[in-house]
Amino acid sequence: MKALRLLIIATLGLSVLPAFALSENGEAQLQQLQTRWAEINYRTPEKQREAAFAKLVTEADAALASEPKAPELLIWRGIILGTQAGAKGGLGALSLVKQAKASLEQALAIDPQALAGSAYTSLGSLYYQVPGWPIGFGDDEQAEKMLKQALTINPDGIDPNYFYGDFLQRQKRYEEARAALEKALAAKDRPGRELADKGRRAEATALLQQVEGKLR
């Protein structure tokens, strides 16, 4: 049985043709969610993260109350719920990942291109990390499908390449994993996402070292 210890789910980009344009206030709330997520994930002591993420979910819910059809906010609600599940761990996190999945699927139904296809990346990462039936909805075939779709939309992004690389190394497809992780590390910086990018690059570097060890 897969251990329900989720990786960090965080994707960011700009939708080319958004179905619903965020208001100025919605943009500010989105940026606040993104910034606070990175602070909790990379600077908050591990034992305090679950409670901090739970509080951040309530902030995402408040933002969505004003703009319930904003796919960007739905995506980030899913990201935060998924990360909270990772902080919680164990079977008790299943209800959180199910909520995350529902939020991400809602975002996809509104605008699959939102935040450069981030809903696909986040859903894909859930599918390969959550236990499969009868415990959870985990499905490696569906995970790869989602992650490849994310890369079709955002081929050079740090997050879709990182998560695809992690998926591939779990499948013991080490050569492919190395290529994906190297591409993640070559991704351009995202304005305003310095802390998130720094953390993700550290994770990609550590995972690449593991993969290269398997290839020796």
C-alpha cells in the first residue's frame, strides 16, 4: 500500500485565454495565497504546517465566496488542501485529498488552461501519490495522462517537469526521470515566486541526485 505522504503540490503560471478574468481584488487574494503557501511550506516548522495550511484553506474559501467561478482560486484551494494532506499524513489525510481533487476538477471544467494547466499537474501528482482502490483514487495510468497533458500546455515549467520526473523515478524509468528533472532545473524564474522556486529547485536537485545514483 502506498504511504499517503504527499509531495508539495504547487503550480503557477498565467492563463492565455482565461474563461473568467479575476478582479483586482481576486488577483491580490491569489497572490496572498501563493505567498503564504510558500512561507508555510518552506519556512514554517514541520509540526506547525498542518494547522497553518488549514487556516490558509479558510482564506481560499473566503476568496472563492466572492469569485466562485475563478479557476485560479479553485486551483490554489486544491493545492493548499493537497499540501495540508501531505502535512497531516496517514489515512486521515484521505478526506483532504478528495476535497483537493474535487476543487481541481472543478477548475478544469471551467478553464483547463488556467495557470498554464496547473490543475492537470496537481491532479496528476495526486493520482500517483494517493493509494489506489479500495482505499483511495490513486491511478498511475491516469497520473501519467494528466502530467503529460500539463506538459503539453506548459512544456518548460518547473512544476510539471518536476512532478513528471518524480512519477517516472517511482516507475523506475530513471533515464526519463533524469531528463525531466534536468528540464525542471532549467526552468525560468517566476516573478513573485522566488521562495517557491527556490524550494522546488532544492527538491528537484535532491531527487536528481537520487536518480543519478540509480543510474550508476
